[in-house]
Amino acid sequence: MATEEKTEGSSSSPELSKKFPFMFLEKITNCFSQIFCKDPFGTVYKGTLPDSNKKIAVKKLEQSEEIPRDDFENQVQSIVGLKHENIVELVGFCNETHQNSTERLLCYGFAPDENLQQHLFGTEETEDSSSTEPSNNWNTCFKIIKGICQGLLFLHKQLDNNPITHMDLNLKNIWLDKTMVPRIANVELSRIFSHEQITKESW
């Protein structure tokens, strides 16, 4: 497990740590009240960092109880801070046990406006169209397609020492910002879960 050393000008606040306390994540998500989306592996909530008002996303995992504590932390640590314009950056995690229950959460340095599923077909809750009309503009469509391809190329070819296969690429895992730049989410699934688990839950 990585430790954070204090240096001159550094801060020990949770915002700058790769390992977040559960109570801190509970607080910045307003008790996990603002749901962005759900998938078979957990629920993603929107949160706000108190010092900077920066918007982030927090995913509360539901399918990781059987994974040993050290294995979970090692796999997550291996991709924390992975940076690319078209990849959702994993900035930290939580791995705490409370009364025989393990809380495992992933923290992302980006809170999306919507995902591609919501943009095209509306939210699951309302079945209405999204807040912005789905774009049929070819330039926007091409921008989204190109961004997804660039993100996949980075994961498959440009990570020379340890390439990543996503294994669950779908519309919900393409997050969009206000300028319609796509980012691939759930990259860490292939490291945390087995191929069999991902295939079973996704289908």
C-alpha cells in the first residue's frame, strides 16, 4: 500500500491522497444521494471536493467481496493516475471493513455531464431524452468515435509494459463532458475482476 510522505508545501488532506476514508466519500457525495449511473458492478455517484469545489465521480462497488484486500489494492494502485484525454482517470479508492462488511469504492477525477447511453436514449429513471438533444451532427459524431478509438489505442498499444483490455465497453461506459469529449470509464474492471466475472455480469 502506498503511503503519502509530507513535504514542504504538501497537504495531508484526503483530496490529495490516493486512499480515501469512507466517511470522506460519504460526505462529498451527500450520503451517496446523487446517482449518475448504475451497472452490474456498482453505482456511480457525483461528488464535490470541499476545498476546491471540483466535481468528481465515486463508484461504490457491489461485486468485490471475494477479492482479497491486498489484491484489490494492488490492482487498483497499478492504474491510479493513468492519464489520457479519452480515459476516465482513476485518482483514488477506498477499502475499509465495517462490521463484517467491506466498503470498496473507486474515485474518478472527472464528473461527466452524461454518458453516451443517456445522451442517445435518455435516463433509465425517466425514459425521457437527455437535457441536451442527441447530436446528429457528423462532426460531433466523428469526434466521439475518434475519441473512443484513441482511448482504446492507448490502452491496447501505447501502454507498452502492461496493456489493458477493457472487456466491457458499452454506451454506459463512455462518459461525455459539456464539449462532447468522450472518456472511457470502468477501465479498472479488467484488473479487479476476472474475465469470467465481467462476461457473466455484463451479459
